[in-house]
Amino acid sequence: MKNPNGYGSVCKLSGKRRKPFAVIVTTGWNDEGKQRREYLGYYKSRREAMVALADYNNNPYDLSAGKLTFKEVYERLIKERFPKISKSNQLGYEMAFRRSEPLHDMKFNEVRKAHLQSVIDNCDKSWGTKKK
């Protein structure tokens, strides 16, 4: 059965794979009028893929969110939360962010507990700064 226009598609990938069905959605158009497409995910069956595509279309989300760096997430936090919190809290978060410099260029979804723990262990400041 054909999906509606702009809905996305499910395709079967070649070869012997554990998850051969891919869900692809259009994220925009380039200057030449061609589609920019991104993979939403890979699934074991066509049925699972169609359910995932339907869930995405019921509540679409930003696919580029998985590509954000630690620094970009912090910048979003500043825009959304900083007007609502006190000045002392703002200064505390800024200090904690400066102390976490090794994480700034990492993708946020690749930051693990060990990375955060190493930043805390290498910080020579007080407990309050480490807590932030």
C-alpha cells in the first residue's frame, strides 16, 4: 500500500542483515529542488518499521538532535533556562561548563558516565562546583 505524500518510506536494504528494513523521511529540500532525506532507524520487520514511521508522523521530532555537541546543548540550555534561574545559579553553571572543556566538541549522545566522572575527578574546586 502506498504511503501519503510527505509521509516517509520503508525500504528493504540489500544483503543479509539483522535489521534489513530502513525508515527514511524527508527533512527538507536543497537548492536544486532535490530531497534531503535522513534515516529514522533500522528494523527487523516491515511491520516494526511502519509502526516507527507512524509514531514519527504522529509526533515528529528533530532528527538532528542526535548530532548536537555538548557545547550546543549547553547553549540551548542558556537560551531556555537562564532567564528563569537566579544569577548565582547561572554563574555556577557557567563555571561548571568551563571546567568541562574536554567534552565541548563531543556529540552529546556519545558522552558517557566515565567522561563526566573524569571531568569531576580532575576538578580541583569545591564540592558545590563539582556538583554542578
